Amino acid sequence: MASSMLISILITFLVIILVLYLVQRLPLDARMRQIAQIIVLIIGIISLLKYLAVF
């Protein structure tokens, strides 16, 4: 049980990093890029908190 939760958290963390990298590569205005990064971080933090059974 604990190892599967740890793997899920690790995969989620890696996906967050990958999406942040891809957002950085998009040809967007700096302000829009920052908004997209904030949205990705909020969604990522919420999904990590779900795995830790906070929500």
C-alpha cells in the first residue's frame, strides 16, 4: 500500500515538472506563461494532497 502511494506521488510530481517545462516552451506572452504555470502548480499541489489524503 505504501509503495503504490509513493509511486503515485512520484509519478504525479514528474508529470507536474514535465507540464511546467512544456508550458515554459510555449510561445506565449510572459504574463500568460506565468498564469499557466500558476494554474499547473495549483492543480499539481491539489492532486498531491489528494494522494496524501488531506482532501
